[in-house]
Amino acid sequence: MRLRSIPDAARLLGLTTQQLRRGIAAGRYPHYEIEGRTMVDVDALGEIIEAEKRTIGIEEAAELTGLSKTMIRRGARGGWLPCEKIGKAYRFTPARLLEALEGRKKD
């Protein structure tokens, strides 16, 4: 565990301080309050950020599945397509997305 302040962690992880603060506020990034300062574990946070980079957006999900972007949005909103909502954007893990669609196939 390597705890760093938000400005230090942002610099080490290649983020802006604003991006890091937004992620913390949204509950996406774990943090610690120590003596009135917000600190983050850059090792754990690095893994989370790498996992986020391996996700795809609606357009890529539509290309991967052959569904329309509208249908992908409906699936995300309806809960039958597994996704994570980051801000206003839906993010999908390709393997989980394809697995969910396979489970919905009708023989």
C-alpha cells in the first residue's frame, strides 16, 4: 500500500486532480481520510484504472454485438446488459457483455 495525496497520486497515475477527485466523489475510487487529508492507495487505484481502460463504451459494444446503440442503451438501463455507469457514460466489459447476450438467446 502506497498512500499519496490527491495531487501526487494523480501525477503518478496520469490523471488530472479533477479526474481523481470526481472518481472519489462518485465512489469509484477508494480513499482514506487521514488527519483531514484525502489520501489514496496508488497501487490499488492503478489496478482500478487499468480495469476501467479495458472496458468499452456504447459504440464499441454495438460493434461487438451487432446490436444498435439504442438497444445497447436500453439493455444497460433495463439491467439486462451488465455495465457500470461512470458519470453519464455506460462502460461494458466485453466478456460479460457477450456472456449476458448468450444467456438471453432463444433456441
